[in-house]
Amino acid sequence: MKFYFKILKNYLKKPINPKRVALLLERKSFEVEELTKDFIKVDILPNRFGDSANFFGFAKELNSLLGLGLKKLDLSFSQSLKEKPLVKMRVKDFYTLRIVKDIKNGESPEWLKRIIELYDYKPINFLVDLANFIMLELGTPVHIFDLDKIKPPIQVRFAKKGEKFIGLNSKEFSLEDSDLVIADSLGPIALAGILGSERAKVDLATKNIAIEIASFNPQFIYKTQRRLKLFTEAGFRFERTVPISRVMLASQRICHFLDGKIGQLFVSKKPKEQTFPIILTLKSVKDLGLEISEKKIEKILKSLYFDFEKEKDYYLVRKDPDRIDINSPEDVLDEIVRFYGYENVRETLPKTNLKISHSRIYSFSDLLRNILTSLGFDEVINYSLVGKQEIDFLKNEGFVFQEIEILNPPRPEFSFVRPFLFLGLMKAAALNLGFLENVNIFEIGKVYSFLKGKVKEENKIAILSASRKRQSFRKQEFLSFKGKLETFLHKISPEIKVEKDIRISNLNIGFLKAYKDVFNIPGDVFIAEISIDKLMKIQREILFKEIPKYPAILRDISFYMLEPFSYEKIKEIIFLKSPLIEDIEILDAYEKDNLLSYTLRIIFRSKERTLKEEEVDKILEEIKKELSKLPLRLRS
Amino acid sequence: MNWLEEITNLRNYVLERLGKVQDRKELDELKLEIFKRKGKLSELKKFFDILKDEEKKNFGLKFNELKNELERIFKEKERQTTSREEKFLDVIFSFPSKKFYLGSQHIISLEQKRIIEIFAKLGFSAIDSPEVVSEKDNFDYLNIPSYHPARDLWNTIWIKKKGLLLRTHTSAYQVPYLKNNFPPFRVIFIGKVFRFEATDRRHEIQFNQIEGLSVVKRPEGNLGELKGVLKEFFEMFFERKVKIRLRPSYFPFVEPGLEVDISCFCKNGCEFCSFTKYIEIAGAGMVHPDVLKRGKIDTLTFQGYAFGCGLERLLMIKYNIPDIRYFLSGDLRFIKNFS
């Protein structure tokens, strides 16, 4: 809110030094957004809006900071009318209403016009302008009804569902039973705290009026403004709570500016307020790390218009009732520390040593990152949100999951929380293939879906390889991708098997897939997605393994695959032939005349003795015999 | 023929030929001619079969003499002439190498790791936290009930199922963590947060936050420690001296609530700090007792402080990155920038 120095000086005894004011405000009260020779613009946050976002309250804050002396508001007026309006309160909100008769409405005096014009209000007539002025001066929205246009009694109640209301802007609203209204016997004459009605508005012919000043429940106003998408300055203030103390002040102050016969004030029952004092212990001040004398504490409390009594080692503090944000000892401490000055708080470092214990995901992810970057993969981070296109793709591809949908997507492509990680990699691949020949990337992150109605979270890693080359299935590249994947996973556990499913014994931990022409990626794209949560569980313990004492005997066999056949199956058959087979390695794999050719090296070793060539050759013969039952052609 | 004559002839022959040798290739050819099996030198061995014992001995001596001399001469000559291969070996050091590709980690991961290390030095453990959270954890338990104007400070991305949302700040994990752990503790939560936002150079719908939470026995863990920890962190992170300025602010889950500024890199004010010489960098405060109580913490014994700041913002300042949207662009040219 902007505050003009020429207005502020009406409320302060001593002259204002703008630069000093700005400096102190910035340090102790509000963020200063702009300072000119005429005004200072500050950002007042919701907790201080009720007391400070008005001339009087802001002057109070300046007085607390700088001791400029607060002028007394002129509240003088003479009450010449006995009449007190009858208001039926159906809610517990704080409400006042006063009748004033025989007034003359007209154009506002120059001083009033000037002030409200500074705040971008168009002068309309004296009564409307005065209501706006009181709001700016004290922070209390004021509503004035033309008494002759309404049919008493007045009620403050919730609207009936479907009830119609025509606002000052001539727009019609259909109300809900959560909307608070002021009504007469004919229906709503105001949407409480937000907007007046066309029917009861004051005009130049107005003679008799009813002045409403209230403190409506912020929740009601919040709800109605958002439901109707109708936001007014009054509504904004009520959402941030209008102090009851100010309502009382404003109901007197406005009369000061009115001629005519002023009636008695109707005041609804005051809601229960915190009347007992706040206990501020000296220990709590010390615990905060402040080195501050009692004298200084008392000076600060006084400057804040707080009353207090000193007991043995604590104060009984009664706050300034305008300060709706002060309700607990911590709130008082906040006041003390900001006036004491944050710059005076001495920096210290933690003294007690606590055991450092990070979540394991951090070091584990770091290990994965190190392995994958060494294998030539770059890390990307993508949005955790995906669009309908991606979800449909997954469903078409047979993925089973229950997606989490966003209620208010910021953009259509952000309509779901990602249930799988590789979708983002697809997008990134398509982008990077625009300027790179090959893209090898990975991402580590969380994915979400519903499982039995509950949110299921999983830490995952997805890896992708794509190339701009357009050709039939890139077998060699695929196998090299798979090879890197295995190298990577075997660092975690050599027991992990990589096929379409990636698993360890019977536990499925991920998948490997090859797609063609998806998500604007030309040609083949290979992806793998693996659960980090599961990987972490199976990470092998590192134990010392005996270094082999006896030499190994190696035998190579080569064959053509006549029909596509699972390599794992071949391995399994070979291993079954003898417990002396330590390992099987692929020495060579190539393709000729559309046939895949493999050369395998079988490693024989015994833990107890040196093997003999003859016994190994015998096993090899048996293996060859077994393999010849498969659609393979052995090569010599 | 006399064996001595033949030895002399061979010697002369070799010396004559060597004199004409131009390069290593010719030298190698000559060497082969002389030394190969059935070459000129071994031809002389025929005398071992022909000669009588006594002469055989003399011949043997002379033969070995010649062989040693020729070997020496060839070695010497080889030293003088370099082969193609050797020439190649010499220049290969200047040839372009075969390239290997080393991948890069995302700058967010690299810096996240560094930040975790820095905070570990200050006694904070890094704790993993969820991104899809309940409205209660994100708002209600932090003194931001529904219909509270403070909710407007966080533009929320809601999930269709009632009561769920994408966390708008890492503070959403404060109460769940407090509930499940016994103080004293000092922890950081670091991770993704989400805002319903129109994106531009400074705004993204998704970014990362670092949140610190300390709950220890009074009078430790106070405002002074908060200030000291922040200063220490920012100095280690930016690798320079930093001045900390705290300003009053309002976050319903801390009291007092603070805005944290650090001194700018510039000397006399720059556009980055809007010529104020300070940069707004974090929010902080003493944990509100309501929040501690919801976490079943005894507020008479313990007190807490918390702080939070945007990771991308820190990096934009540190590396002079002009646009926050680079981080999630997936553009490898951006990612490779930092390795």
C-alpha cells in the first residue's frame, strides 16, 4: 500500500524523514517497494493488514519505530437522535449499525476528493467518498444504506440457496447458503463485506442513512469471493480480519464528519475475545539468543502500545487490541526481536554434535549417476507431470496402473503425475536428436500412482538410447545398450538378469523395451526403467570371495542360430551339464546371411583340484550333443 | 676358396653396401640378406663341415669376430636411420585421439550433492521426502487452514482426489517428520516443489527447494544459530564472504518469520540486486509452537528453527543463469555446460 507523507503528517506530531522511515520499516516492519519524495509503498503481509494497511495504523507503526508522536483522532460529534436500529443477528459476526437522519448528500469537499483520488477512487458523492476515506484511514470497510429505500427489520444471515442479489454493478448473482448477506424484509440489500446493492444505495437525493461497520468472519468472505469470482477492496480487508477495536473507533470517527441527526449505535454481541494476558518469560527471550535488558524490553512493549505488569521473572502482557496478529508469547517475542533488531542477533554455530544419518537414496542415487555417466549417459531432469498423450500411450502399450490426475493442470501437458519415468526421457530425446546424432540419457526421480486408493510412491531410474540413424532394427546398438545396462546393474548385484523383464531371482525390478517411431523420435529407441527402491534392497553385501586356487580350462564353441532363440535358455542348458562350469562368456557375436552367429567361451574350474583336459573335453562333447537338439548349427 | 678370403670378402661387401644404404628400409633388406637363415653369413658356416679340426678352430674365432663386428655395425647404422614405424611412433603423439564419451550429471544433482555435504558439516542430515502430499501436511498443520488468506501466497496444483496436492513447499514434510522422530535433530529436506504459475524467466511450475529444520534443547538452536548456520552455508556454497541480513516477514508456520538477504556479488549495486546490494535468498524463522505441538514436541524443553530457499535461484545467482526454464528443458547443451 502507498502512503503519502502529506497525509501521514495529519496523524503524526513530528516531521517525517522519508529515508529514515524507509530504512527502519525495511529492517523492522515491512518490505519497502518504492520510495519517492511524496510517498512510500510497502508490502503489508496478511497478518499485519488489519491493523497497519491504513493511515492511522501505519502512523502508529511509525510512531512505534521512531517515536514521532501520535496525534489524537478527532472523534467529537453530538448524538441528537435516540433511535437505535433493530438488527436481527443470525450469525455471530461482529456488526454495528447507526442511523443518521436529515443529512445533505452532495459533492465532497476538496480535501476528501483529493485523498480518495490519490487512491484511484472516483469521487461519487460525499457519503460514498467518506465511506472510502474511513476505510483508508482506519482499515474498516464502511457501508452506507439509504434508509428510505429499505424495509426494516434488518437481518444479518446466510442467503437462501438460489436467492437472487443484484449488486451495485447491476449484475445479478445467484447465492448459496454459505454466502453471508445483509437483508431487509424484501431480501438481500448487501453481500456482506463484499458488495452493496443497487436497491439500497445512497445517491444525491438521500436524506436518511444507516451506516454499517463490521468485522465479518474472514472465512465466509474468502469463500464467497472465490465462488463468485468477485473481489473487492472491502472483501480483501475482511479476508484479512478487521479488528473489532477499529470497528468501534470507526463508528465514532465517521460521525465526526456528518451533519444531521445522529442516532444510537447498534452493536451485536461481542464475540469472545482473549481477555487474559499473555505470559512472556524472561527465559524465552534469552532462549531466542537475545542479549537484551529488561528496561529495553519494557521500552519496546510500551512503544507498541502494549500494557504489561512485571512479575518475578515474567511479564503479563496485554496487547494493543488492534493487533489481531498477537495471540501467543511467541508473537510478543517476534515484536521484541524485530524492535531489538535482527542485526544485533549474534551469529553462533551448532554446539551439540548430532549423528549424521542421510537417507540412503542420496548416496545410492549418486552411485548410479557415477556409473551411468562413466558409461556415456547424460543425466536429465524432466517435469514430474505428463499429459493425456503419454497416459494413453502407456495404456495402449499394456502398462497397468492407476494414474493420478491433476484437478487444475497449469497446462494440458501437465494433467497427470507421471506414473513412469521414461516418458520424460522420450521428450528429451526427441528434442536433443534435433542437434545430436545419438542421445544416451537417464533420469532419477519419483513416480506416483494410486494403488488400492492410496498414493504409491517409488524412486526410479530410467535409461534411454536413441539415434538419428534410420534403419531396420539396430541390433548391435540394442545389444550394446543392453550390455551397458548389465554392466551398470551388475555393479549393484551380479545376480540381476536383463531380458524384457529385469529381475533378480523371481523379483521383477524393471523392464527393458525397444520402441519404434514413438514421440517424434525417428527410428528405434531403447528404454529401461528400474525401481531404485528395489535395487537398494538387493544391493549385495560386499564379502571377501576366495581368489581361485586352481587354474581354469577354457573351451570355445561356435554356432549359428537357425531360428531366433533365447540366449538365456542356451546358457541354462550349458550350466546344467556340469557343476564345474564356472562361467560362460560371449567372445563374438555377428550376423551373416541373416543368421546370428555366436562364439561362447566356457570356463571350467574346480575349487578342489586342477582339472584334466580330458574330463573337460568329455563335458564339452556332452554339451555339444545337448545343443545339437536345438535349432542351432555348430561350427567347428 | 680360402676361408679367410671369403670372410674378408663378406666384410668388404657389407661395408660397401652399408655405405650406399639410404634409409631404414634398405638397411633392413641388407640386414636380412646377411643375417637370415641361409643368408650370406650362415653360408660361411659351410667351412665348419669342410675344414679340419685345427683350422676349424681358427675359422670359428674369425667367424665370430666378423659376426660380432657386423652386428655392431648394423646396430650403429640402425641408430642413424629411423624406420617408418619409428617415425610414425614419433609423430603419433600429435595425432587426434580416439574420442570417448563421458556423460554429465545434471547441475541440480551435482549441486544437491554439494549442498548435502555442506550441511553435513554443519550437523544436518539429508532426509528424503514425498512430493504428493496431503492438504493437511502442506497447509493445515502449518497454520494455514482453508479460507486463510495466506493460502494465496502459494498457488497450488491440486490432485483430483480430495485432500491431495503437489507440495507447494518442502515445509510440507515438517510435521510428518516431527511426528515420527524424537528430538534433538537437525535435518534438511531437499526436493521438488510445484506451483500453479505462468512460467517466465523467473517462474516455473516445478523447481527444487532446500529446507532446514532444527529442533534441539533450549537455549541452543536459537535465532543466533539460525543466522550463523545460514551465513556458513551461503559462504561455503558461494565460496565467498557473505553478509546476512534478516528482515521481518510472515509465514504462518514460523514465529518470528524472516526474510533472509545475502550481500550481493557487486560492489556498487547492480541490476540483480536492484541496486540494493542485497539479494533476497530465503525464508526462515523459529518454528511456530503450534507446529511443534502437532509434531508432539515438548515446546518447553525444545525449540526449533527452519529455513527454506529455492535451489534454482541459488544456481542462477552462482552461475549467472538468466532463465529458470533451462533446468527442466532437457537440453543436453545446457546440462553439458557444467561438466
